[in-house]
Amino acid sequence: MDNGWRGALAAMTIIMFAGAIGTGASALVIFSRAGGDLETIAANAQTIVWMSSICGTLLVGAFSTLVSWLAVSAVVREHQKDREQAARLASHI
């Protein structure tokens, strides 16, 4: 039953979390480099907002793939239990 979906979803979740962390850290670095200079903050405001929205989108994607991974894992686990029970019943006959 596990035909690669769990691994793919886990990889996507990890990549999205890493991307969100990297993008959020980059936005913080850009904001901190301004050093309180309002002109620099104003010039970088659009970039900071853009990077923050990308970070949020990546986090939503990561959480949705995590939920999908949990659902696929539960289905795989139940399918494995059913196969084991069927094998036990077949061996008793």
C-alpha cells in the first residue's frame, strides 16, 4: 500500500518548513539591516511584506501536507493491519 506517498509528503513538508524558516529569517535580516533608518525601511517594506506572505503560504502548505501525511499514514497502517488479520485467518483455515 505504501507506494511512495508517505515519503513524498514527508519530503514536501520538510522542504516547505525549511523554506518558510529561511524566508522568515531573510525577512528579519532585511528588517534588522535597516538599522532604524526610516528611508531604508520604507524602501524594503514591500520586500518584507512579500517575503512574509511567502513565509505564511509555505507554512500553510507545510501544515496541509503534514495533515495529508498523517491521513495517508493512518490508511497505510489500517491496510497493513487488515492484511495481517487476513493472513492470520487464512493460516487458521
